[in-house]
Amino acid sequence: MSELVWPACDGETAQLIRTRDWSRTALGPIDSWPATLRILTETILRSPVGMALLWGDDNTLLYNDAYALIAGDKHPQALGMSVHEAWPDARDFNQTVLDAAYAGEVSVFRDRHFVLAHNGEPKDIWVDLYYAPAMDEHGQVRGLLATIIETTARVQGERERERQGRHLEQVNTRLDALRVQLEQTNDKLVGDMAFLNTLFRQAPSFMAVVTGPDHVIELANDSYLRLVQHRPIIGKPVREALPEVVEQGFVDLLDQVYREGEPFHGRSVDVQLVSADGLAMERRILDFVYQPLKDGHGNTHGIFVEGIDVTDHALTEERLRVAQEVGEIGTFEWYPNTGKVVVSEAYRRLWGFTPDTDVTASMLVNQVEPAHRHMAGPSRLEQYDNPIGYAEFMITRVDTGEKRWIARRGQAVTGTKGGERRYLGAAFDITERKRIEEDLREAQAALHALNQSLELKVVLEETERVKAEDALRQAQKMEAVGQLASGVAHDFNNVLQIISSNLQLMELDGLGGLPGARIASAIAAVERGSKLSSQLLAFARKQPLQPVATHLGRLLGDMESLLLRALGDRIVVDIHQPAGLWNVEVDQNQLENAILNMAINARDAMDGVGRLTISLSNAAPDGADGAEHVCLAMNDTGCGMPPEIVEKIFDPFYTTKAPGKGTGLGMSMVYGFVKQSGGEIRIQSRPGQGTTILIYLPRALGEAVEARAPDSAAVHGNGETVLVVDDDAAVVATTTDVLTSLGYHVLRAGDAQQALAVLQSGVRVDLLFTDLSMPGAVDWVSLIERSRVVAPDTAILLTSGQLPDRQLDDDIELLPKPYSREQLARAVRQQLGRTPPVVAADRVAHQDLTGNGQAGRRILVVEDDPDTRELACELLSALGHEASGSGSAEHALALLKESDVDILFTDLNLPGLSGIELATRAIASQPALTVILASGEGNNVKLPADSGVILLPKPYDLPQLELSIAHAARPRRAASLH
Ligand code: ADP
Ligand code: MG
């Protein structure tokens, strides 16, 4: 029975051993196991510690439950296997301990480490191993008995302790390091604290810390203590420490910051603090902040006071501002990158900008005078290191448009933004200074000029004085000679009048037995004499002038043919005139006379061969003081003159020409005329070098009178008869009206035949005025030929819308149609002037017969010279009038009261009252009376306006006398005869 339950132990391994079929193993069936094996097996099965038995030649492994636990996943396969099969990895180790056992030795191993799989997971296991030989009953070693005690918990515990020990060590080491570091940091902190403390103490800004609701001053640095004059403030509430600030609201401010926990920033705040001596208050200006100090919960427990004393800066700024305001110094900041200019109020006032204008650089530049713009900052930006260095320039004020001088100075300052350029400058008004400078400069210049001119004057004075004396002498001479000439002309005219009157009377008397040719030559001589006396009058500047605006180029153009005729064909005439030549104010007739006189002198100087150049230009004579003149320079290639002749050239009657060749009055006339016209005359001449005579005439600003304005006296008719021939009745009618209004007597004809009939009838016709194209049998050529036969004294004037088909005789003129009243008047006058009507007694008689009502007038002749008076009376009687004489104005006035007189014929110069006074008084008492005033001074008599007095220049011939009577017979006109 017992056999069946062996091994009769509890446990899993005992169960396995019991149930296993051992017969196929090296141990053989369990029943056959030797007793030793059985005992040993039972021993290990019953052992509480892990035990194993390696038995027999095969080293079959038997073990207990404790071993099975340690063997892990090897169990249960390992049970009954050869140990080498069961633990192949530990074959060497097992062989070693087996060998030792079989040698009778015991092996012990402590804390041997194995990694064994338990439930498939490798597990670290530490064991103590005890190996002892197992012997059979014969004392023969048959196997090995192994005891295995797991020490994993102990080994791991030891290991953990070791690890912790090591960790502790490390921590200690680290702690040591930290301590060292801490010590160092502490040291540094102490240093830093000291440094901070020093910083705090020495900081330029004032600092203090106040704590608690009463603001107890805990800390204050040196600056703060300085500010409060080193009063003992530490540990005291502000209220006590600095009582003077309470009133000024600073404690309230601290209260507010403490209460609300918000910082307060003050800028340029005025504070009054007790002064060092404690006696007065001192003003300080501060920038400061009250910064609340908070604990971890955000509660304010104190206030940090920090700030800077800006008193000096603020006062400087204030002084600067006041200086700017008072001194009107404008400041500006200019940012060239944007063109922006920030300007002060004073600056705005300088330029006249309103306070709200955004001033820009370009706006400023625009106001600067263009000539000064190169000094403006923007103009200099690129070229100058400092574009706003000192400069003075003129601006136009924006508001008033006033011109002001501005001085500017400035310099670059660092911009707040990187790379930004910025300039700061100041400007002020220097207009007044400039004005003073200018005045000064002018005064200095004037002084300088004065000095210079004084020096120059001293040098020149002598020459000038000599020159002036010469000029004065010359002027005095000219004046004296002029007066003399005028007197001579006057007397000369009177003498000529006597001669002329006698000649006229002789003619009337039937020539007094003399041949007609003698009388004619005598009359011609009177005319020459009369021309001379008119030249004398011109020299004496007593010629009546009718200056009109004249273009000299045109006048010369009109004169050209006349000049060519006068000079002859061996003298070349050149006329030069520039474009833009001004007009001059001049009497055209007199100027023509002057030019003709000079041209004839040139011709004589050139002996008829050479070149005459007339150049016109806008040029003033020296000493004209800016007055504008036109110069007429006449140059000849003649013999020229030495200075002594030039000196005398203007003297009346000075001539170098052979007796009878020159009168010596030509240049005198030119001189007198130019002077009377407000002009100047200069002569440049050297013997053999030709002569240039320069005439300067004052500029006229008006339009040039188109055609030469004729002498009004010259264009009026003197009652001459004009025969107007035209097939156009309307033309005849208007022409008649014009001619009648001009003072002509007009006869009319519709064609050449009618005209011839009139001429043949014996009616006196002074001028035949005919159209070229005419209907009927007789053409204009035949009309002229026939008129020359039947009326040889009749002048001829042609008119036509086109050019005549044949050459006209020299004495016949053509007036192109259409013509103006003036052109007709002038042409008629000119043609009538060509052939002075020789008045014959029969003509006069004939005219008388025409019943013009001119005969039989009662005429009172007033003349102090008995011969002249007598002659005048005789002439008037010859004309069929009743003439009586009187020697003085006074006598004449008495006579006028007593007897009936139609016409008062008086001389201008009378011993008592003058002719003009006589005329005025006579007309006043007898308004119906007509007065004829005869004058030896030619036309140069100023008559009262509207006097109605008829002027008759001496010497007069019979027709002129007759005409003046004819005028007197007409209803009185406003204007005089001349
Ligand atoms: P007249 O021609 O009758 O001699 P003027 O008064 O015209 O009188 O001239 C006076 C003098 O001036 C002349 O005689 C002549 O000697 C001189 N003279 C005038 N013009 C010239 C001239 N162009 N060239 C040279 N001599 C001149
Ligand atoms: Mg002459």
C-alpha cells in the first residue's frame, strides 16, 4: 500500500513525482529507486527551502515546490530531466559543482544572479546556493544535493539602499554647490545692494519712499534731501516733514495715489519750498512721478516718489520764450524729409501766417524774393553742410503782401527717428536795419560821389568855367544879334513896303514911263528882300511855328525830289533811317527850309560833286538829361571848315561865299528854327574832311500827322476864282462847297467845251481845276493847250481816278481822286502859289465891275511914318476906296468918333498906343468896324483870340492888300486872316 502513495508528502512536485511514469527514465520505475534516493527525495520534498537532487549518471533533476517557484517557467518540464538538458545555459556551472561534489567537496555560492522566465517574463533573481555530495548507503557519491535560498528581496533591498545612499550623496554634493553659489550670490547681492543704494543715494533725480496712509518718509536720496534743504525728514509723515507742501495740494495728491493705486505724473509743476535759511519760500519747477508700491495682493502700502528739478531748464526756456516774444524772434524746426516746418507763434507773425496754417518748406520758399531764393534752406540742402547758416533775404508777407527783410540762422540737430534730418533755427525781421543800412550806404555813396565829383570838379572847373563863359558869350552874342536881326527885319520890311507900294502904284499909274521889265525886276527884288527878312526873323526865333508830330523819314522821302533838284545830278543822296524811329514835334515847312538850306550849303562845299548822307536816329544831344530826341545828321564830302569858321557859321550875314553868292542867313535861320523848336544843333567839321551837321529835335509821343499839315494861312483861299470842270454834277457840287468854304470864288463847267467858253469870256480865272476824263469833243489835253492861249495866267490843277496817259508839264499838278478837303486845299493853294497873280489895273477894274462890293470903302489909315501913310492911302484910293490918314492911335480914335469909317487900317508899331490896343478899343466902341493890322514883323504877331483883326504882313503887294480888304468886306469871322 505504502508503495502506492510514495512519496507521501504534500505539494505539487510530490504529486508529479508520484504520478510520473519513471520507468522510461534513467532512474527506472519509482518502485526500483534505491532507499537512499527515496530518503533523499523525501527529504527535499519536505524541506521548506528550495532543494534539488541531481542523481545518477544522468544527473536526473528532482526538486521540491520551493525550487519549482524559483525555477519559474522551467518547471515542470525540468523535473526528471538531466540537469544539463534542463539548464543548458548553465551547463558549465552545473558541471563544475557536480565535479566538486563527486570529489567529495561542498560548493557554496552567495547571491548568485540569474534571469529566469516567470510567466513568459524575464525576472531578476538572486539566490544563495549550497551544493553537497549525496552518497548512497555505500558511501559512494551518487549525486549532488543542492539547497537554494532566494535572496532577491534582500539583494534588491541592499541595492535600493545603496542607490539611495548614492543619491543622497549626490544631493549632498549638489547642496554643497548650491550653498557655495548662494554664498556668492549673497555676496554679490550685498555688493549690488550697496551699489543700488549708492545709485539711489547719488541718483541725479530725487527719490523717496513714503509708506502708510500718513506717507511716512522711509527713504530719501541725496537729491531729495538737497531739494528740501537737508531737513530731518526721515521717519516723519510728509505733513510734518514738509508742512509747506500741504497747502499746495501735494499731500492730497499722495492721498489720491495711495487710495486709487494709480501713478501720478507731474510736468513742470511749480513748488514753493522753504529756503535754506528757513525765512523765505523758493520756487522750484519739478517733473515727478508718484508711483504706488503694492504688496502681493495688489494693495498699496507706500509710494515711490521720483523726479527731477527742472527749474533752471524751465527758467531758461521761459527766458528764451520771453526773449523770443519780446524780441520777435521766430523759431522753427524743419524736417527736410517731409518738408514739414514746425514754427513758433512769433515766426508766424514774422511771415504773416495765420495760427492754423500748416507751414511747409515750399510755402516759405514761395514767399522769398525770387532773387534771394538760393539762400532758402531747401535750395541749399544738397550743397551745404548747414543749409540754414546765416542769411538775409527779402520776403513778401503772406497776409499784407508787404516786403520785409528777414535774417535767419540755424543748424542741424539730431532727429528723433533714425536717419531723420532735422534743423532748428531762428529768424527775425531786419527790415528797419536794412533800411538804415541802405540809407547809410546811399549817404556814403553820395558822399563818395560828392568827394569824387568835387575832385573832378576842381579839375574840370577851370575848363568848364572857360567853356561856360564861351558858351555864355556865344549865347549873349546870338541873343543880341537875334534882337538886332529882328529889328533889322522889321525896319527892312517897312522899307520894302514903301518900295513895293511905290512899285504897285507905278504899275497902276501905267508904269510911270518905265519899261515893264524894270518894274518886274524891282518887284522880284522886293520879294527876295522879303525872303531875307523872313530868314532874319527865323534866326531871331520870331517865326510863327506850327509844330506837329512828324516822322522825319517820311518828310525826307517827300522832300527827296526837291533835294535832288536842288543838288544837281552829280551829287549822290543817301538817306538812312532805322526802324522804330520816333516822331518829332516840328514845323514841317520850316524844317524843309532848314534842310534845303543845309543841303545847298553842302552842295556849295562839294562844288556840286560828291555824296550827301542824311542819317536819322533816336539819339539825344549831350546834356539832354534823358529827354528823348531824334537826330538828323547831314554829312557831306565837301571842303569842311576850320574851327574859326564853325564858330561863326550861325552869325547872320556871315558867309565865305563870293559877294552875291551867299547871304549868310541860311545857317542863322537853321539855328534859330532849331532852337525855337526846342532842339539842339551841333557841327562836326574839319578842313578837307567834310562836314556833318546834327540836328536834334524833341520826340513827339503822338501819331505822326499823315501828310504835312499845311500852314493854315496857306490853305485858305483869298477870294481867287477857281473854275471847276467835271462831268459829275455831284462832284462839282461838293468841290464847289469845299472851295467856297476855303475862301475861293467858284465857277463851274460840265465839260471841256463849257470850260473853254468861260475862259474865253474874259472872266478872270485864277485856277482851272479839271478832271481828266470828260465827255464831248474836247479832251483834257486840248483844254489845257487852249487855256494856255486864252488865259495864260490861269494855273492848272488836274484830277483823276487814274494816272494820266501822258507826261504832264512841270507847272501842272495832278491831284489823285479821291482827295480829302485838306489835300484839295493844299493842291489848289500850291498851284495858285506857283504863279503869283500879277494884278493889273484892268483886272482890278474888272473885279470892281463884277460888283464884289469891295470898292468904295471908307478906310482910315493909321501910320506914324508919313511916307508910308501917304503911299497906303494912295494904294487904297487906287483900289477905289476912300482912304484918309492919321499919325497916331490916339488921333485915330478921335477921328473914328467923328467920321464914318468902314475899315481901320493900322500899323502895328505906333508911337503911343500900339496898333493892337487901337484895334481893341476901336472894335469895342464900334463893333461894326473891321481892322486890318499891317506889321513889319510878318506873321509873328499875337492877336487877341476872336478879335476879328486881319493881319497883313509887310511888305504887301497890291493883290494882298486887295484881298485883305475883300476879307474885311465879308461878315466878320472868328479867325483872323492868318
Ligand atoms: P551862306 O550859305 O549864305 O554863306 P550860311 O549861313 O548858309 O550862309 O553859311 C554860312 C557859312 O558857313 C558858309 O558861307 C560856309 O562858309 C559855311 N558852311 C555852311 N555849311 C557848310 C558846309 N556844309 N560845308 C562847309 N562850309 C559850310
Ligand atoms: Mg547858305
